[in-house]
Amino acid sequence: MGTAMAIFSTVAPSIGVGAIFFFVIRAVMRADRREREYLRELDRLEEEKANSESRDSHPES
């Protein structure tokens, strides 16, 4: 039992740091994905607005 506890106490900090690293990187990746989706939507809306303005300023005869 003492050997198992010694092994666990040696490995636990590395596992803890690895878990923290995993969750931080996952949060960063998710935030980046949401930001890209948001910017893509903004670009689409701006393009629609520009297209509608150009159609309004150049009516077809």
C-alpha cells in the first residue's frame, strides 16, 4: 500500500498539470472557433448590406 501511495503521489502532480493544460487549451480553441463564426457572420451581413446599397444606388433601367 505504501508503494502505491508513493507512486500516486509522484504521478498526481503531472496528471493535474496535464489536466489543467488540457482544459485551458480546449477553452482557447472553443473561444477561437466562436470568434471565427461571429466574424464570418459579421462579414456576411456587411456584404449583404454593401450589395443592397449598391443595388439601391444603381437602379436598373
